[in-house]
Amino acid sequence: MKTLTKTLLAAGLLTGAALTAIAQDAPAPEAEGGESRTSEFRTFDPTEDDWETFRSSGEITHQGGEAVYNSVCAGCHMPEGEGADGAGYYPALADNEMIAAPSYPTYVILEGQKAMPPFAGILDDQQVADVVNYIRSNFGNDFIEEWGEATAEDVEATRQ
Ligand code: HEC
């Protein structure tokens, strides 16, 4: 699948919009609120509906780090973790020493940070552990062996 399609798919999953059309590579409908961005540096501007999804509970049923990443993270951090700097700044997760140890990304994902929404309400402990391990072992990152895996128990202990 093309990168842009993946990005649209991620955004589409969040809005619940036109999934079928996107899956078939048909032209996606205009994103709500906006000018369409088609450049390589297209970024994802969450709509009010997206924020509602982020705040709601138990909406994300994807299992496994990759599926969780693609459904809720890739829209902002991009499919290959390269981040984006356009309408907003989304830090790259590729080659990012900040996520070497599992504790910091676990905390950020649960609690959110500035323009990143909190996911404590929509991801369970195992989903958070899986996505933390996924970003720490993909996009050129290789932090698990040295720094250890995040476990569902660690995530539970980090929840407030
Ligand atoms: C709505 C956009 C958005 C979504 C969705 C999102 N993030 Fe973020 N993320 C951000 C922004 C913006 C920051 C920078 C926050 C700041 O300024 O400190 C960030 C920061 C981070 C950081 C810290 C990076 C650093 O260098 O300090 C990690 C790790 C991270 N995000 C992982 C994830 C994961 C994993 C997901 C999916 C579960 C996710 N993010 C979903 C926007 C998003």
C-alpha cells in the first residue's frame, strides 16, 4: 500500500469515514475542516470527532503493536515513524533515543503530552505495552535487547 493511502487509512479509522472507499484505493472524501494536503509532508489534523475518539473508552480493538500503531499513531507520527512538520510538529520515532527505555513512551502514550492526546482511556495495558515495544523495535530502532521489553504489568503500574 502506498504511504499516503496508509496515512489516510489511519486517519480514516479514527474518523470512521469511508473506510471501504479508502481500502479500495478510491479517492478519499475531503477531510473534514479542510484543505486537502497531498504533499509528502501531509500531516494529520485531528478533528473534534477524532479528539472525541481519543477521549472515549474502549474504542480501539486492534491487537498487536503494529495494528495499534497503524490505527492510532501513524496518522501523526507517519507510517514509518518519520514524524512530520507541517500543520503541526510530530516528532519522529525513528532513530529516537528518547524511546530507548520503555518508561517514557509508556507515560507519554497513557497521559498524552502537549499536542499528543492521552490514550489511557482507549488502549488497555497489553495494547500499550505492544505499541511501546513496536516503536522501540521498528523504524530502525533496536532498543529491546539492551533496555528490555515493556510488559502489561509495567503499563498498569504507570497508570495513575
Ligand atoms: C494527534 C496526533 C498524535 C497521535 C495520534 C499520537 N501522537 Fe505521539 N506525539 C504527538 C506530538 C505532537 C508529540 C510531541 C509532544 C510534545 O510536544 O512534547 C508526540 C510525542 C510522542 C512521543 C515522545 C517523543 C519524544 O521524542 O519525546 C512518543 C514516544 C509518541 N508520541 C508515541 C506515540 C504513539 C505510540 C502513539 C499511538 C499510540 C502516538 N504517539 C499517537 C502527536 C501524536
